[in-house]
Amino acid sequence: MSEAEPLARAIAALRAGRPVRLGGLDLLALETATSAMLALADPDHCATLLLSGSRAAALGLGNLRNAADEDEPAHIARPDWLGQDEAMALADPGRDLDRGPIGPLGALALPSEASVALTLARLAGLLPALWLLDGQVEPTATLDPAALDRKPRAIIVARAAIPIRDLPLSQMISFRDAASGEDHVALLIGAFGGQPPLIRLHSECLTGDVFGSLKCDCGPQLQEALRLLAAEGGGLLLYLRQEGRGIGLPNKLRAYALQDRGLDTVDANRRLGFADDERDYGAAAAMLRALGIDQVRLLTNNPAKVEGLEREGIAVVGRVAHHMPANPHNADYLATKRRKSGHLD
């Protein structure tokens, strides 16, 4: 069995609405489980609900326990009325007005494993909401919680020369994270000699990069980064599979819907039960090390990217500002990044 297989199987099982055993917890993703699967996995109606602390706070559950912590999982007792559809009204903020009264929060027997379980749901691109089962059904996949603690290890899978308009000779390199099986790519542009290269960490954005959405500045950032790397004579762009600040495309669209109702980017993510930014840069650091790079100049306004690379052992010897002009659709988004996420001018 490959290193990535247990984690990949667990992610696939959650996405398919099948039970997963994580250490001492049996899990079923609320978002993908059908009522029939829940009835099969929980015939005695004993399953309880696991939510992220951020989502519990958004639901106003913090006053039901002492020292509520938004960074800790919340354990929801299951009243008689709480079926699959009703539970989705707890997990999905688009349905916040659909729910009935909620019972008290129960203590978690395995709080650290519960935190890992919510991370697994995020890696699967699902809402951070899980049924905790009582072990009456055989799990589709079994995962050791330690599997999520492994540092990313980037393996070069393939590379090829790619002619790109207005760029010097470029090469695209495909990487696979040996721990998760997730794929990332690097675009090596021109040549950068012996000096620390100028690099850009770009999180994928289907809406902005491909379709030209005006709600963010991702598409213009990508194009301007390529231009600047070409003007430099060479550099490296890492295109990372971290859509929507790491929450995945479906959840990003959920966040957009909440923004249409008046929330800003940070508050929308928290209302969904996520941190305002769920990305980490371990995979980026592993890709750089696989290319023999341990010092970089970073094209960014986000100090978290600098800190993330340095925490993983990559020295950031310089930062180059990367500003895009605002438009009427993303002016508030850009202001929120500066005000709440600490982005630099």
C-alpha cells in the first residue's frame, strides 16, 4: 500500500458518504451522507454531531458551555428531531433560519481526534460537520490520525517544456504530495542563475484564473506575476491546489453566497465553520526543496506566505510587493484582506 493510499481512501469515502474510522472515532460526513446511509450506520439513532468551534460560535452555541473556544471542535447532542436534513440546517449557514432548538453540548471523549476529523473533512472539500457513529457499521476506510501529521513530501511526477505566450522558454513540473496524493504544479520560467529566484505562490482559483471573476484579484495577480517573472529573466510560479483559501470550490461558492448577504470574506468563512484562511505552505516548501531551492525572493503582499515558507525551512531573503488595482466588485474584498488578514500595502 502506498504512503498516500490510506488518506486518499479516507477522503474518497467521506466524499462518497461512506463511514470512515479515524483512530477511535467512526465518522460519516454530514454533507454527503444520505438519510438511508445514516439509518444503516445509526439504526438506534445514537449518532451525535461534530461541528467546528467557529461554526458553533456562529450558531450561538458558545453560551451553552464554559470557556467556549472557537478553535476546538463542538459536540452536539442529538435530539429526536435532528435527522439528516435538519442537521444540514446546522452545518450550512445558508439555512440558518431553518433550524429548531439545539440540545446541550456534550463532552468529547477524544477531542484531539475530533480536531483531526474536522481537518479530514476540510481536505475532502466538505463542510466541517460529521456524524459521530457508535461503531455498528463496518467502515469503508480506516485511517490512523497520525497520517495527517506527516509533513508534505513532493514527488516530481512529470515535466515538459511548455511554450507560453509572452514568456521565455518555460517548463511545467507536476508534483504529487506523497502524504495526501494531491497534485500541484510549478511553472519554471526562463533561468534565474545562482541567485535566490523570484517566486510566486499562487493558490488555484477557478473562478478568477479561468473565468475572469471580478470578485477577487486572483486572475490579474496570476497574469501580472507571470509578466514580472518574465521581466526578471526567470523565476518560478507554484500553482497550489488550495482553492478558496484552502476550503475548496463548493465551500468558496457558499462563502460567496454569504457575501451577497452582507458578510465579508473572513466572516463568511467563519460562518461556514472554517478559519479565515485554511492554507498552509508545507507543500510549497516541499516542492522548492525537490527543485533544490532553499532561498527565495517572494512576490506577495501576504505575510502568512513568508512566515509559512520560513517555518518550513525555506529562507525568504526578500519580498516584492504585488498589488492589483481594485474594481467595484472586489474593493471591499481587498480592503478586508488588509484590515483583517494583515495583507501589506
